Amino acid sequence: MADELNPRLLRDKLGPFVGKKVIVGTTDFHYISGWALALEGTRLRMSVAGKPVLVPTHMVATIKEVPALQAEYVK
């Protein structure tokens, strides 16, 4: 996903996850588990344990929906 810098393609791939609890794997080998709140230009706004986290869309390597009971973390 990181190679697709076209904002419309990123929106089409990430948009279905907005409003859901997800785990995001980044290109620099970090993981973020939390709620995907919105796409803001070239950033995905997330809520992790009640705190805002902005993830540049070009750094999203993987994204997957997870159960609502999963822990929220940045690792």
C-alpha cells in the first residue's frame, strides 16, 4: 500500500476501515491498534486509548479490522 501515493487510491483502500477498530502495520515495522476515525488529506486519524494518533497514509503497509475487545496500543 505504501507505493500507491495517489490520494484517491489510498482513500479507496483505507476508507472502508474508517469508523472501525483496526490494526495498522507501518512501513517502519510499528503496529498501531485503535479506532480509525477519519482520513485527513494524507493522514489517517486514529484514536488509541483515547489519545489522537496521526498516521501518514504513505506509511501504512497493512490494515486489518479487529474485534472491538482487542487492546489499543502503539508498538
